[in-house]
Amino acid sequence: MKTILNTVAAGALALTFVAGQAQAETMRVLASWDQSFPSVGKVLNAYTDYLEENIKGLNMPISGPETIPPFEQFEPVSRGLFDVLFTSGSYHYTTLSMGMALDTLKGGLDDWEKAGIMAYVDEEYQKLGMKVLGVLVDPGGYQVVLKEPLTGDALTGRKIRGTPSYHAALNKLGAAPVVLSGSEIYPALERGTIDGAAWPILGTVSFRWYEVADYLMRPSFGQTAYLLLVNLDTWNGLDDATREQIEAATQEFEPMASDLFREIVGEEVATLEENGMQVTELTDEQASALQQGWFVGQMDLAATTSPDQIAKMRGLASDAHLSY
């Protein structure tokens, strides 16, 4: 972590910002998680610090879900009550589900841009008064924690916690999905009413599931695309120099963010293993089925609210060999 942040502080941004070039601007950021969650405390904070250090006069104060609940944040930011939203596409998928669908794709942000996917996603968000400022990708993605190790039949007969977006993937491995909130997972594992839980790798340590589950199923699947959305009126109201500087700094930070996520995830997995958790492996065939199920399940769920956009997005991904 320190190495990466020192690199940022050392000025990896290959641009020169002339003193006084940009007028003073305050862009209020609303985050879907509080500072205790690593994607905010360790990554979003690094992003806003990076922009403030490199763009004269820019100030980006952060508010969290204590201000507006996560699933209710899209509309007030689109109306300009805040300027920037840091969130998951799944939190507003009933409004537009393209952000959620990014979690399923192969490759990375550069591949998505070359395929025309990001330009199309940005175009559709702008119709709703928001612009895609950037995407901070956690390549670690998602995992299943288990009470007992795999025995060759994948998850057949096991009750695994998973919200609807996980169901197709879990079904591919023979599991019976159980819908529970995050706060209900620990007691359900402890009582044995579920045999495991699907969840992002990032943040697992804070729930202390290592006390009630002993195994990490591998490989992991998918990626987590954290969206940076900016109110379109706010964006259009900035002067050209400031917009160019913010875009350039964001593009420079995006690969740094993925490096930060890799480091954070590595630290979290090490902590889980230090607390007794062990890796249990799927076969190659089972792992392939899991990835395919994740892609199909997420895309199909996304298509229930944005059918035309998801159909085009799937086509772009297929043409660029980014789908499963």
C-alpha cells in the first residue's frame, strides 16, 4: 500500500498543471459506503487526494451513506444535490443496469474502452443526467466462503447465501441459493442454516466470517467495477481546462486503483488465512461453469430493466471476445 501511494505522491501523472490555470472548484462526493470500507477509506480517498494534489483549487469533500442511503443515491446526485457519486452499478440497476453488467466482463478497462463499451455506457448514463467520470476496477471480484471443503461435486446440495445476481452461477455448481442480507450471514453460518456465502472478496475480513467458516472457494469470479459518476450539469459547468485535467488525472489513477485493490485483497486474504481459513479448489470445468453462470446471471438480471442497452452491450462484448 505504502509503495503505491508513494508512487502517486511522487507525481506519476505525466502532466504539468500550471499554477492558477484552473479556477477554484468544490465537487461534493457521495459514496455508497462509509470510511471503514476499504474501497472508500483506501481507494476513493487516494483518488480524491490525487486530484486535489494535482489540480490547483480543486476540493472534493466526501459524504457517505449516513447522508443518503446507498440504494437512494443515484437520483439526488443526478439532480445536483451532490456532484460525484462513487457506487456500484447494482445499487441503481432498476434505473440503468449497464454499470452492474461491467462486473461480468473479461479483460480490463482498456479492453472495454477499445470495444466501445465504455463510450456506450457513458452515452446512456448521460441521458439520465450523469456522466461516467471513471471506473475503479477491483480485479479480485467475488468468492464463496464455505463451512466445509469441496468434495468433487462442487456445491451440489449446499445452501449458499447469494442475492439474485449470484443465482445462475450458484445453480451451475448445484447449490441452493438462499437470499440473506449481509448482517444475517454470520449467524446463519454459525447456526448451520447455510453452508456458505457468496460475497466480494473485499471486505470479508470486517465481517469476521473466519470465525464461523473455514474455507475459501477458488478460483474467484468476476470483477468489481466501482463507478465514478458526475452530475452532467456540474461537469458541463466546469471550464475546459478543469475538465481536461480531471479527465487526465482520473485516467492516470484508474490503473493505480486496480493495483491498490490487488494489494488490499492480498492483505485481506492473508488475514483470513492467518485466522485459519484454507483454500478449497474447483476443477477447471467447474470453474468455467461458475464464470459462465456469473456472466449469464448478471447479464440476464440486468436485461430485465435495461433490455435494449444490455443487448447491445452483450453484442459489443461478444465481438471483442470479452464475454463468457
